[in-house]
Amino acid sequence: MASEALVINDRITIAGWELTEQFVLAGGPGGQNVNKVSTAVQLFYDMRNSPSLDDRVKANALRLAGRRASKEGVLMLEASRFRSQERNREDARERLKELILKAAEPPPPPRRKTRPTKGSIERRLKEKSGRSETKKMRSRPAGGE
């Protein structure tokens, strides 16, 4: 169990009891230490049933998590970048924080329809007719036999 709470921002804090950590053997650099010590961290967070997040943030986070989230809405982040268990633990918590911050961003403003300017329409049509002329010049001359 992760003991301390994870502060995401001034409005979102995930309680320590909501996060579960599991330590597993990691591959990669570390020499003989890799074979003996479980340094990789698997961080589990039940997003769907979490009281810390509102519905919009939950939906966005599950969409962003993709295959890292199970069908039940449990997110699993694995961190094995570093050689020490503590650094990997911090890395997993930091990645969870980044994911939730991205999910909590406000939606982009709706697109406002605009009309093309008169000048841009004229430039486009001039470019089109110029291209047409270029292509006509490439073809074989008409008539002839």
C-alpha cells in the first residue's frame, strides 16, 4: 500500500489508500542486483471507483490511459527506468500525476466558423487557373494531321 497522499493540484488529491504498489523484478541495467532485488514498481489505481476525481476527469483519464487501464477501470503503471526501488516509485507516481493533470485540463473552446476573405478566395482562384495553364502547356498540341 502507498501510504502518503498524492497531491495532483490544489483541487485534486488522491488519498494514499487508493493507490496500491507492487514491487517486481526488473530487467535492464543493474548487474546481479537486478536478479535479486525487486526494483520495478507496478502502481495500481482504481480510477473508475475513485472519490478523488469527478466524472469528466475520470472519463478523460481512462481515454488517455488506453491499454494501461483494465476494463474495470483500474490503471496500472509500471516503472522500471531506474535501478532503485524508491526512484521507480517516485517515477510511477509522477507519471500518474501527469496523466491526471492532462485529463483535468479544460476542454478547448468550440470552433467558431469563419468565412474566407475576398482576397484569399481571389488568390486561390488565380493559383488554380495558373496551375491549369501549366498543365495545359504540358499536353500535346491539338490538331495536326
